[in-house]
Amino acid sequence: MKSLHIIDHFCLGGAQRIVKGIIDVIPSAQLLPLHKKGGDHKQFSVPAHRYLSKPTNNLLLQLFHLLQVPHQIRKNQIQIIHCHLHYSWMFGLWLFFVLRSKTDLTLFFHEHDSILLTRWYYPFLVRWLNRYGRFIAVSKFIQDRINACGVPIEKVHLVRNYVDLSCFQPAEREAGAVFGIESRWLENRKRIGFAGRLVGYKGWRTVLDLAGRLPEACFLVAGDGTDAPTVAREIRQRGLQERVFLLGYISNMDVFYHQVDVLIIPSIREAFGLVQLEAQACGVPVVIFDSEAAQEIHGDQSSILVPQGDVEMLAGKVQALLEQSDLYAKYVEKGLANARLYDLDDYSEQLNHIYQAALKP
């Protein structure tokens, strides 16, 4: 059983981390990024032979490579087309139409994100795709949304994301400067972390509001996005340059988690809190705005839930964690236990089971 995993790009990102693990543990799986980001964007590393076609910065050459994909699918006898993220959904559908008279293909559309859920066309999109393939949802929250659009429950498989416990685990914090930040700005300060795209619904403004309420703490912000210039400007306008540090994309996220005392997740909505589990696996307590997805991986009250938008309560909960060592230790322990429930081997077994069931006549 051979599968092809199509993704928009293979640079650093949550969905890309999930695909990286799939490629690592399923030997027959192959990878197809649709394009290669330029500039200083770092890509996840996988052996060259695992690519069905390796992306290039040359637009015409990349288009030529993509046009060769139907031939390569037949040549490699690929049976499963697993499409991650929305551009990949469309490319996978094109492959299905091109190849349906020549080979049997099973399509999976993997919904990793919540970004399109509120768009007016989303129900029409998933009902249309439902005619040609099946869906994989990263949370019950996402599964319910796709079902509500008119897709039968039996065609929406729930496979919650995993956390790579071989990578994300507790470790001693290294002293001195980190991520280019001078040690004098970090010494004797508690460190609060945020990891995610710098876009409005991820809650970056809440991070700056929280910095105003916790003047003794510093804030490490991992991630990039369309709002990055606005975030930098507001940091300057609020006079927070010595306490809020924009780190950009971080390739070694385990090191990032080891450098923070608490992780905050102030998102308006989430599909699945992957950074929550990664932080917990590293022994970092998490304070998160309440949502359906947050409750779903809350486990045995392993994180601290705060009502949406309540920055004052968020500040109080973070302050309590930083000041009360017994409370802090409690959430470290609960977080570690929760993260162990999301194992990569279990994840790959679920995928294989779904693949096999879909291929049965």
C-alpha cells in the first residue's frame, strides 16, 4: 500500500511537522510539496528518495514537474493520495480527474486548520469534495464542522495529531544568550512563550496586552505571518522592545520550549492545539483561551483554561503559576501525562487502518 502526501510547501509549520512524522514512520509513503518558499525559509529535512518530485524555486520548472506527477503515480503504483492543506486538496482532485480512467486512486482531504471554517463557501467546497474522496479531521471539533456541512459521518475520519516524544521532552535550560537575545534582557526574568502564526485570530495582540500587565516578565514569540510588521510596530509604540522578542520561524522548537517557563495560547479558535502538546511534552505548563478544540485535548485538566478574551484572568493565572511552585509542578506533571497520550506510532497505526479500510472493495 503506497501513499503520496501532497502539501502546499514543506517549510516549518504545524501541518508540515505532522507530514514529516508520517514520512519518517511509514516507509512506503512519498512526499510532494507543491512549491518551495524562497528567502530564508527553512524546510524540514527528509531523504531525497522520499520525494515523488522535489520542489524548485523556478516556477516554470516546478510547473513542468507537477505536470509529470500523474505519470509518476502510475509508475510508482501509488494507491492513496493524501492531501494536506487546501491548495493540495485542489491538486489532488486534479490528479483524480486525470487518472480516474487509468488507475484506481483513493483520495483523502486532511483538514489541519480552522482558518476556512467560517468562510461562506466552505460547506459547498467540502460537499463537492465529498463526491470524490474522504476527509481526515484533526479534532472532534473539526469533524463535527465537516459533518455539519453535509458530509456523512462515515466519510470523516478522526485522527488527532501526535507529538514526537523522541524530540519533545524535558531538558535543562542552557544559560546565556538564546535566539540572538542578549542574556542581560533575560536574566532574573520569568519567560512567557507564544508560538504560532502572527495573524489576528492567533491572538498576538493579547500577548502585548499581557506584557503590559506583567511588567516583570519577558515574552518570547516564535513564528511569522502577515501581521509581523504590525506586531513589531506595536511593540515599539508600547515601549516593549526590551521585554517582547520576535524570534521569527524557529526550526528547533524543542529548544524554544525549553527556554520558556509558561506557554500561552490566546487564539480565538484552533483546530488542534499542537503547540500545547509539544510544550507539555517538554515540561512547560500551558494557559489557553477556552475553546472546543482546547477542551478536547485538555485531558485530566492538564492545562489552565481561561474564558475567551479575558486578559486580566489570563494574567492572573500566569502570575499564579510563576509564583506558586507547587501549582507549577502540578501542571508540569499533568502536562507530561497528557502529551504521552498522543504517540506517533499510534497515529501511524490509525492512518494505516483507515487506508486499508478505504482500499477494501
